[in-house]
Amino acid sequence: MESSLEIGFLRVTEKAAIAAARTMGYGKRKYSDQVAVESMREELGRLRMRGTIVIGEGERDKAPMLFVGEQLGRQQNSDPEVDIAVDPLEGTNLCAVGAPNAIAVLAASEKGGLLNAPDIYMEKLVVGPSAGEFVSLESSVEENLKQMAEAFGRSVDELTIIVLDRERHHDLISQIREAGARIKLISDGDLSGGIAAAVRGTGVHGAMGIGGAPEGVLTAAAMRCMNGRIQGRLRPLEKWQEERLRQMGFEDSEKLYDTAELASGNDIIFVATGVTDGDLLRGVRFFGGGIRTSSIFMSLKTNTIRFVDTIYKEEGTKLAVVF
């Protein structure tokens, strides 16, 4: 993708994060999500591309903006075709209460490079480069933890695994603890948890459990750029979800999707900007004369990962930058 698009995608998540951060702590999760969606849509509409939302805020009849199939960008014939997956505010509850790890997220690829995953649940296993080739959803929790420990050159009781704090994970949590590993329970935001698992220094060694399938595709885009791995299996938990799978052509409910099936593109970009402070990114900071954001930008094509600090200056102000 052109460098102008890369810069544009970064600006998209930054502006969405700023919009959401202005609502942080007000307890209005739907409003926080709404302003992030509106900001992201406005910025996407300015880019020189023929963009299509493949993962967004819902289908046309369920979301007023950023619905699956929506066309965005200037849509000129000379513009590149781009598939886009977004989560304008991952962790709406986190933002509403001022909790850590709320982020604004976007992934993009050439046309056909991101799986159009149905908005249902997915069983996931996410690890970084060190353990990627040693784990599988077809193995037991205990076996995966043993393999991860061996890959990291440490014992199982030194591993920390991120799990969403949900009733459906009661058995999984018991199995992880019985195997001897530690658990970091999170209330929301398994996407940011998955990314943290692939970054050394976060204190997280893997992520397990059932979360959203769209977030699984976004995680896969990040893993492609980071040489990490995600395995996923679609898990419809209600009757309508089973019907939705059949309608979209997903016939094999036991199929195991690996990283390159969820995000198959050769020109993948992944961008995330912190809304609230987290394990990986700092949240938006407002100060006299400006706003500061913290983002991670990844490009598969150029094999680059950048941590980006941006300051937006208010017009007419003299700003002294403090590091």
C-alpha cells in the first residue's frame, strides 16, 4: 500500500482514540463507541482508496456506520482496492469506567486478504513467535502450557496466560491453574490481550479462551506482522449463530483456522492507538495546548513495527514538548 495510506490509517485510529478518550469515565459505553465510530468513518472517507469494510460494527440493518460491506474512501477508479477490518473502540466498557487497555484498532489488506468472519464467537489460542510452532488447539491445555514453557526456556509456573473473565471459561481457568500456570483475568478486550502475548516485556506469554470472531481476524493481522500465531475455531453459542454460519458458507463448525487463513494478505497493515493506559500502549493524554497519542503500527510488506507518539497541537498555541 502507498505510504500516504499508511499515514492515513494511523491518523484514523488516533482520531478515533481521541474521540473516545474525551468520553472516558462517563459510564456511557454506547456513546463512547458511537463517537469513535463517527470519527473513524470520517477519516476513512478522506483516504485515496476504494475501501470495503469486511469487519465492522455490524451488518447494514444493524449499524448506522461502518457496517460490513460499506464502501469508504474516495472511490476513484485509480485508487487501490483495500479490505478493512475495524474495531473503533475495543473495550467500550473499559473506556466507560476508565479501566486499562481500551484501544482503537484497524487492519487493512489488499482485496480478499482478510477473512469476512461472522460476528459470533471463536475459540482462540494466541502466542508469540517463540512458541508459535509448538502449540495447537487440538492439544490439551496442559500440553500446550508445557510446550510454551519449553519454548520460553522456563517452567510452567512462570507463565502468565490472559483469559477473559467469563462464566464460559470456568473449566479453562481450572485447567490452567491445575497445570501450574498463572492467569491474568481481564474483563474485556481480548484483542489487546492477544497482541500483548506476542510482545516480549509485557509479562504475558499467551492468550486462551472464547472471544469474538471479528477480533480473531484483527489479532491474526497483527500476528502476521509480528510472526506470532493465532489458531481459532468458530463457536456458535446460540441457534441463530449456527444459522448465520450456514448462510455465510461456513459448513464445517470444527474447522481449525490458522493465522494465514484468518489474514491471508501479502500487504497487511495493523494499527492500534491507546485510549486508556494499558500493557502495551499509553492512553490519550490531554494537556495545555495539545493532545498526545501512543500507537503501534505494523506492516507485513515492509517487515516493520513502529511505536508512534504523536502530538496534535491546538491552533494558535505555543507548545513546549516534554519527553
